[in-house]
Amino acid sequence: MSVDEFVEDAGLFYERLGLSRTSGRAMGWLLTAGTSGADAPELAEALAVAKSSMSVALRQLEQAGLVERFRVRGERRDRYRLAEDVFARAFRAKMAEFESFRALAEQGLRAVGDDPARRRRLELMRDMYAFMMDRFPRLLEEWDELKDQR
């Protein structure tokens, strides 16, 4: 597999997760890039997309906390690189959604009343997200310890 094929696969992968395909391709390119990252025109050229499309994609990635913007002293353009420990950061951000899912399940339980048949799915939803809220922070702590040993 070539880097170009990986970048295209990353575009499709991240598109399925809700990002634009261009954002996903930019993620793929940055995952395989050196430590100096790239500026927006370099990324647009490398991925053969319009500069405006790349600008939108980079803004989406930056807002999601997946990439960070920086400037090299003496250069005029901002550069972009993957955020430090990007995937743990993304996972932590997703964990914040668990409480919203749990709260939605609670709302549904209040709406359906005491009927056990109607409550089952909602109780499973509530309990699963409560379980994840309890366990995932410990997993991330373990990851941080493991990562520090690498």
C-alpha cells in the first residue's frame, strides 16, 4: 500500500465518522508527514483540492482538537500538525458525550413510564453509558501510563 492509498482510505474512514472527506484526507496526510507539518497551500496541493476546501477542512480539524496551528519563527504562514496524543484527546472529547446519551435515556425512561417492555432498551442504554463513564477514565489513565513508558 502506498501513502497516497492510505490518505484516500483515511478520507473515507473519517468521512464515515462525520468529518468531510477532505478533512479525513488531511488527517491521513498529517499522520504520515514529518514533524514539521504543512501549511494550508502545501496540503491543498498535496491532496489536489481547492485552497478554500482545505481552509474549511483545517478549521474543522482544529475545532475538533485533532490538529493544531503553529508558526515557525521567520515564516509568514501558519502550519498545521496533529495535536499531541491526538487520539487520546479525541477519545476524551467523545467521553463527554456519554453523559448526554445517559441523560437522553433517563428522559426516555420518564416518558415511557412503568411499562417494562418499553423501558428495557432505554435502561440498557442508560446503564451502558453509565458503565462507560465509570470505566473509560481508568482506561485512559492506563493508556497515559503505558504511553509514558514508550
